Amino acid sequence: MNKDQRYAKLLVQLLKEYKTENRFLEFKSNYQDVTALGRYISALSNGACLENQEYGYLFFGVDDKTHEIKHTTFDITQAKAVGAENLELYLRRMITPKINFYVDEFWFEAKRLVVFVIPAAVNEPTTY
């Protein structure tokens, strides 16, 4: 199974199993703000811990109200944080303790989506 199929299957499974966003699952249409993103990552890490989940997930390209799969233009490799600092490097520096979240893009029904896969907090809360 390739990456697109794996993430598409995960997204469909999460949408089917959880009818709404929760402490470890969040949907956004597009990227807007570095502070909000840092807080989402932190909250999803902590929420995954509280819900006994291995990971939290943040999907870009999915409407957070209707769960309609749209498309996203968000590209973490091009996005900037404060000043001209690379967004991903900034988030890795500002989130403590260090967690090995990863970001991937995938295609679902000819629509580009981005997913943050965020490990659950261990031993102490994740903060931004």
C-alpha cells in the first residue's frame, strides 16, 4: 500500500469512527497562523495521551464543520514562521518536550491534503 492509499484509508477510518473532531483529531481547510498551529500540535499530543491513543492527527484540506474533503495549498516546506524562519524548524524548536511529529502530504480523490502525525505526550504535557 502506497502513502496516498495509507493516509486515505486512515482519513476515511477516522471520519467514520469519530463523527466530530475530538482531543486527538482536528481538521482544517488551510493553514492560517503559526501560533494556532503550535497550539494545535501541543493540544493534540496531550489529547492523544488522555485518550490512550498513540498519535494525534491534524488534517489540512478537510472542512472542520462539514468534513468535506476539499484541497489545501498549505506547504510546510515553503511556509515561514516568525521572520523568515522555516515553519517546521520553528515548531520543532518551540514545542517542548521535543516530540517527533511528522508532516506528510497525500492525494485523496485528486485532492492534495496534508497531515500532521503527532505522538502522544509521554511523562509530561506537551507545550508550545
